[in-house]
Amino acid sequence: MSVPVRKFDAVIVGAGGAGLRAALQLSEAGLKTAVLSKVFPTRSHTVAAQGGISASLGNVQEDKWEWHMYDTVKGSDWLGDQDAIEFMCRQAPEVVVELEHFGMPFDRLENGKIYQRPFGGHMADFGKTPVQRACAAADRTGHAMLHTLYQRNVRANTQFFVEWMALDLIRDADGDVVGVTALEMETGETFILHAKAVLFATGGAGRIYSASTNAFINTGDGLGMTVRAGIPLEDMEFWQFHPTGVAGAGVLITEGVRGEGGILLNANGERFMERYAPNAKDLASRDVVSRAMALEILEGRGCGKEKDHVLLKLDHLGPEIINHRLPGIREIAIKFAGVDPIKDPIPVVPTTHYMMGGIPANYKGEVVAPQGDNPEVRVNGFYAAGECACASVHGANRLGTNSLLDLVVFGKSAGNSMIEYIKTERQDWKPLPANAADVSLARLARLENQTGGEEVADVRNAMQKCVQLRAGVFRNDENLAKGVAEIKAIAERAKRTQIKDKSKVWNTARTEALELDNLIEVAVATLISAEARKESRGAHAQDDYPDRHDDEWMKHTLYDGATRSLSYKPVHTQPLSVEYIAPQKRVY
Amino acid sequence: MKMHFQLYRFNPDVDQKPYMQDYHVELEDSDKKLLDALVRLKAVDDTLSFRRSCREGVCGSDAMNINGKNGLACITDLRDLKQPVKIRPLPGLPVIRDLIVDMTQFFKQYHSIKPYVINDDPPPERERLQSPKDREELDGLYECILCACCSTSCPSFWWNPDKFVGPAGLLAAYRFIADTRDTQVNERLDNLEDPYRLFRCHTIMNCVDVCPKHLNPTKAIGKIKDLMVKRVV
């Protein structure tokens, strides 16, 4: 079957913060760029980010990028690559100021500068005292940033393919990336997009869990495509549980609430974080706060009839601060928890929020994979940025507000790398391999012809239950081993999903089935990677191995999808210009 | 709890014309919002098509007409809805399939107001300064999620979707007019100075009534009209 081919200099998959920031670089450089997105760009999940974007602007107190870097390394529990972390923290003030110049409506201080608020793990002077580093637009920073980036792309005449779903990565015989296949959702037609460079900016995959702050669209499509194309995934055992998801609903309540002075209480009305993190208290790193909350609940000090949550109290901030700095939170609390936080505390539980792992990349946004003895050989023509990528700046635990920063720093960096690559190394298109669309067409044909299979929703539910139960805040050998066996069985079921809807136009049953293929790859990678890591580090809290073991485990996991096997590669300990930050005990 | 829904159905691949389909669905206690019910319905009938993403009222995907009024399914309480719950696509835009409408015209109008800060002065090394008071002028404007609830509830937009910018686009127009960092106020007013683009607003105020973010496009439109008058006198 012949599939229509369209040619572009660059193809970007995903139109959230990273995809849009990269698109701006490429469009403004005059390259013919296609940006594909499953949803209209401003519906991407960047829109839901609330609290802020970090940069050592020092608008409120003295701040330095070196301190931001230290906090990020410490937050990562020494799994982050220090060259990438230095790159991100040094770039932060510049890219944030750039967003302001683009028109982003940041809140302001009296002197007219960008408002900055305290956040978890943001400290001055190498971890000593809290510092206000999170640049905020009320509690809608992600919305303000995403809309601004979209608007700037409208100005730059970026070409969008809205409601197109990328299906598979196309590599040639050399292993170089030459394009993607994609499905136009409105018509149901499949296309080949032939490109000199491809960027994945496809976001997270929180929907492998049953309780998550993530949107429906966060199905790890970029990761699924990467694994199917024979490129491994990095550090997939590390998932961040955000301390404050609305109990029962999963909707996010920003850490900015605690930044503004909110506190967590257990059933005894005790501010329990004082026991777990005497210095930073409620503003300790997210993994630390989530574990403390989970322990309070496990030990019977949870609140409510079922003793299954804790309370986030902020009424003492007063209506003015709440309405001015946290209006979106008030709205969410009223709508999803049925409480008005001006009067009553919000019931919250740790909720899956962010994927620290992803497609292995470097700080230039280039995707790197092992070849022979070299663990990091560039995959020519392939780039990744944002949550889908593992640069790795977040290591084993991400600091709040470093995600929005990651999007713009590495979106821009990847865009620049692509421009350079297209201008110097791939001035012409490499030929498409014969039958470049075969993998995708086979997937579509399988769905079309499947009989006697299972419903997509049933298999997805089984997967979510398994991951939720087996790879939660606290993990152990027995649970993880069971999880690996279960998820492998569920992956077999996913090969036989069946849809009733066979029509072409806007067939969401088909897109959900295709998304499940990607989710399953991520879920299997998560459990296999988690089961193997016999230590506790950052978000991976393993009860049978409660300590961090740097000698053996300060290394990145690489999961190979074809063999479902693991290999490891060293952490980049050498920053670009400053001294190595040696591992220390991590206390807040 | 069992609930009765009537959903607008149309699949151009198989249907000659649209029809309303009845669904009776058993809901769990955890199903709080209309979107929860639609997701449950889709698990039973996978041919049902609708857009959804964030499920918390910030992405603007799941705007639809709910018992005659536009709103977002994800923040609409199920238990407040009169049965049978009648769900239709947003009015005034072409239906592609079921609850999915073609939003091209809506976005075309949004794009037509040049929705980006224009300032050709060379940017300073640091941020452009803006006082908290000047920044407050943007509150109630920048929060728009482009769901189209407002424009598709506006009779003026139904009649002239190609000529009238509509409440969402005009709210955005004023967001940039009001931004002290933008230097193109006059050009922006010129861009709206015609019998249709701005002046088709007859202050019917459906937009204010339906906005899920509690924004007030009519007020913004009034402020643009004031500026138009001011620059003439």
C-alpha cells in the first residue's frame, strides 16, 4: 500500500512547552518545520503546570545559578548528569527573561521585576536557607507559558498539524532517523513525514498509573515509538509522586501553596513535616514529603473516615493571598474537593505526577544510545526534549519548577542543535527505506482485523491497577517481582485489543488502542527497571534496600524493549565548568 | 446511581444525518463530573467520539452543549444535571463527528487579532519592567483557555463567524491592548475598526454567562469600544 509522503526540514512531535520552544528556533531560522500534536497546542499538558519556573534571577534575595545547580544535583539524589544540570541552571535566567520578552504575563514585584516565590528544595548558599527562585504567573504559570509560546509561534508562522498522532519513528539501514509516520485524526489517513531531523517532545506517561495528575493524553507516545525503533529508555524506575494531589480526584495542587506558607497536617492536627525535615519542613523535596505523608497514613494518622489522606491547610494565609497568588487552586479545591481553602483545609494524597526517566538524550537535545563499548553514541537526526527526554537533569527526583525550565532550556537547545545539524551534516534528505510505513500499517491492520480480542479499556485498567499497586511510593522485592510477571502478561493481552469502531473519521477508539501500545511499553520498562534497582534513591524507595548505594548504583538504567533486558551507563559527574558536586547524605 | 443521557450522534462514514441516542448508565460514587460519565459511556460504546484531555478545566478540550448551555464536561457536576441529560456539540460550528466540531473559524478569528505582544524596541538585557498595578490589568483576560464556549453561545458569532471576531478573540485583543509592554494599541484598534469585527457585539452577554473561567468578554469589548471613541474625540 502506498502512503503519501510529505517533506520537511524538521518534524517536531508534540506542541507543549518543549515542542513549541524548539519550533520557534526552527521557524525563526527559516527552516521548513512541521509541528504535530494530538491536541490543539494550548491543550498540551504544560497548560496544567501551576507553581512556577525556576531561575536564579535574584529578584527577591541574592541567588546564584551555582546554588540552583547544587539544589538540583541534591534533589536528583546524585543521579542527575552534572553537565546537563549546569547547562540548565546557567541558562535559566536568560530563557526566563526571553519568555518575559515574548509577552508572558508574570506576576510582578513592587519594583516591576518578575515575582518569585519559595518552592520545595530551593535554597541559597548551597542548601542552607530557603530562597525565592520560582518565577510565577499566579498559580497558572504553565498556562501563561504555553499560551505565550503558542502565540509567539503564530507570529513566527510555524506550520502546525493539529490533531495528528505520530505512530512510529522511521530509521534507515544506518540507524539514522529519517522521519515519522503519522495519522491525521480527522480523516484517518496515514502519512509519512520525511525529515532531515526529528524532535520528540511528546511529554509524560503518567497514565500508566490509575491515580495521576496527568492528562488523558499523557500516554508516553514518544517513548513507545522510541522503544519500537530499537532505542533504549533511561531510568524508567523513577516516577515522581507529587505530595498534593486532591484525594480521590488526583488533580494537582501546586507546591506553591506551601511556598506561600501552606502546611500539611495529620489527623492529630500535627505539622508532621517538622519531624521528617527539621530545616525545610513542608518545603523539603517532593520524594521526601510524599514518603512522609505515606508513612503518616500507613501508621494510622491519616485523616477522614478512611484515614486515607492528610490535610493541606492554607486558611491562615488569608483571603487576599489566596485570591491573588493562588486563585486557580481555590477554584480546583472548590470543584474537586468540595472545600473552600479560605475556610477549610484541602484533603491531599501523594499522586503520580512526573516521569524522571525517558528517551536518553544529552544537554544538546541529541538522542544517544549505546553502540559497542560507547554507551552514548548519537542517533543521527533524532532529538528529544522535555518530559519525554532524560537529559538527565532530574535524576531520581525532580525539583518543583525545574520541569517548565527543562522545557524551554532543552527545547531551545534541541532546536539549535537541529539547525546546526541540518545546515552542516544533513543538507539533503536521506532516502526513505523501502516500506518505511510497514510497522505502522501492520499495527493499524492488526486493529482493523482483530477478532476475539479484549476491550482497550479493560486492558488499560488492568495495566493501571498493576502499576499503581506494584510501583508505588514504597516498593519491595516481592511486590516488584509480582509486578513484572503481571505486566508481562498484560502486555500479551494488549497485543490482542479489539475495537468495534472501524470508521475512519475521528476514530478515538483507534487512537486509544494505539496509545495503549505506547503505555504498555512504558509500564513494562518501569517495572523491569524498578525490580532490578536494589537500593533506595530519590523517588525509588525500596523497603528491602533502604539506603542509597553509590558504589554499585550511582548509574543510569537502560531498558531495551526488544529483549526486555537492562544495561547501565555511568552518571556524568563532570560539570561543564565548575567543580564536581560529590555525593553527600541527603537531608532537608 | 443510574443516569439517563441523550447524546448527539453523527458519524459521516455511516450516518446520513445526525440523531440523538439514549444511554442509561450505572455510575459509581467516584464518578463526579460529566466527563467521568462520558468516559464510562465510551468504555461501553467505543464509537462515541469527543475531545478531552486535562480533566481539570484548564486545557479547554471538552467544551460541549450541556442541557442547552455551553460548558466543560470535566468541571460540570453530574448530580446537578436534570435528566435526561442532553449533550450536543458546541452550536454554530460545523460538526465533524458526534461531539467534535471543526474549530477552524474560531481559531482563525483568534489569530486575526495578532495574539502576541508586539514591541519593536530592542529588548533590554533583563525583563521589561511592569508595575503590579499595570500587570493587574491583564487579570481576567490572560486566563482564557480557548474552549470556545463563549463564541459558540453568541448569536452574533453564529450569524457572522467569518466577519465578527467573537468574544474569545476580542477578549484576547484587549489582553494585548491592555499590556503596557505592547506598543501597537493604535494598529490594534485599526484592525478592529469595521462594521463587523468588533461592532457586531450587541452585549447579549451569553459569553459572560457560559465562561467556565468566569471571565467577562463583554466588559473587555466595552473597553475596546471606549478606546475607539476616545481616540476619535
